[in-house]
Amino acid sequence: MPLFFERIREAAPSFGSFELVMVDDGSNDGTVDAILREKGTMPVSLIRFGRNFGQTAALAAGIERARGDVIVTIDSDLENDPRDIPKLVEKLDEGFTVVSGWRQGRWKNEFFARRLPSVMANELISFFTGVYLHDYGCTLKAYKAEVVQDIRLYGDMHRFVAAFAAWRGGLIAEVPVSFEPRRFGRSKYGFGRIVRVLLDLVFVAFMRRYFNHPMRFFGGWGFVSIIAGFVTLCVAFGVKFAGGPTLIETPLPNLAALFVIVGVQFVLFGVLAEIIVRTYYESQNKRPFSIAQIYEEEV
């Protein structure tokens, strides 16, 4: 932690006015005391969780607490260098909404074990979200506050913030940043993490395409299932009239009924989902669109 603050001090002259919001995610290694010792030496505030809630919760708490027009997220393990922050902020000044770091030289000696899976994961996430980034896992990102503070993060969704911002009309850029091997803590990379990312990706892909019209998803699959049921029943009758097994002797009628029942349930799920979406918007006075700017007619 002292090294992190030292790097912040080195980069601070290029920040201008800034605040440092630190989130302690239930640590027990003296992190809180190290942060509190810095109070009075720089504009730092601390949010301390009662237990470990994960990176998404920590980022959400820090973003909610931040008061500036620009919000930069970074881990304190020094994988990312705080001295790269000015490069991201300068890119924001060009009109972008989110600027994401792209870690250079990462896992160059672990191509098959780490680098190749990382490239494949980023390509997969980019394909499903429609927002193409080389390094979704890089925490070092800069945001325009008015965009990111409207995004609510749950589960392990922190890696998809750039995609959420893009769906709201934001402009996304990527800037190469330095990378240093982790000095503190340990990586949570593993099979369990891969599974969680894939499950989150399914949800994100659904949100992107069907959040405002879920009936198109549930109703579409529902009608496919109902049609499959009628086709299966027709096949059963065709087999019977062709001299084959009767309707009692073949499982096709049961399969047809199953298809129809599942299809009706999907359609009903779609109806319920449409009601939930409308309740979400109307109860919070939200709108299913975002306005970048209004040009009013001069009188």
C-alpha cells in the first residue's frame, strides 16, 4: 500500500484537483491502518466493507461515493501504474465517454496457459457485447461520471461496465498501459472464474438484445416450441396412417404435448417479463433511451 500511495504522489501533479476514494473489501492485513495513515497528507477517503463482497461491489461503492466529473478506477496491487492515469484522462478530453486500459506485455511467457485463454475470452466478450476491447479485465479505466454513475452493478459485472456505457450511447476508446506482475495478494484466475464469466456473458448478451422487449426472446422460442409440437403430432398421425405404430404405441403424442406446454410457458414468461420491464421504468420514472444533447429552435 505505501508503494501505491508513492506512485499516486508521483502522478498527482498532472491530476489537478482530485480525490482518492479507497474501498477496503473486508481485508485483515493492515490495509485500513495504512490508508488511515495517509489521511491529512492527500485527499483520501475510505469505505470499509464488513466482509468481502467482491470487486464489483467495491467498484460500485467507490463510484457511488466519487464526486468528480471524471472517475478513474484502479487496483492498489500495482499491476496497473497510477502514472498512466493522465493518458486515459487526456483521451476523455477528446470526446470519449469511457477509456479502457490495455495492459502491454502481459503473460508473454505463458502463452498457452494464460495469454491464449485471455485473448479468446476478450474476443468472445467483444462479440457478444458488440464493444470490441483487447483487455476487458483491466481495472484501470476512466469514465465520464454522468454515464457510469447511472449504471448499477451486480454480481461480477464490473468487467462489462464499458459495454453498458456503450449501450447508453457512450463512446469507448482503448489506450495501451504498462503492466507489472502482481506484487501483493494472489490471482483468482481459475476454472471457477471462467465459468462465472461465461454465465455473466449469457446475461449480458440477453440484456443487450432483449432487455426492452423480452417478449421477442421468450415469445420467439415459445412459438418455435409450439410449432415443433404440432409438427411432431402431424408426424405421429402420418406414421399411424402409413401403417406404423398407433398413437398409443409411440411416444410422439407425449412429445408433441410437451413441446406445446413448454411453448405456452415461454410465451407466458414473455408476458411477465414485459410487465416487469414496464414496472421497472415507470416505478422509477426512467426512460428506455438516453439523450446526448437537445438542440432547441431559436425564436
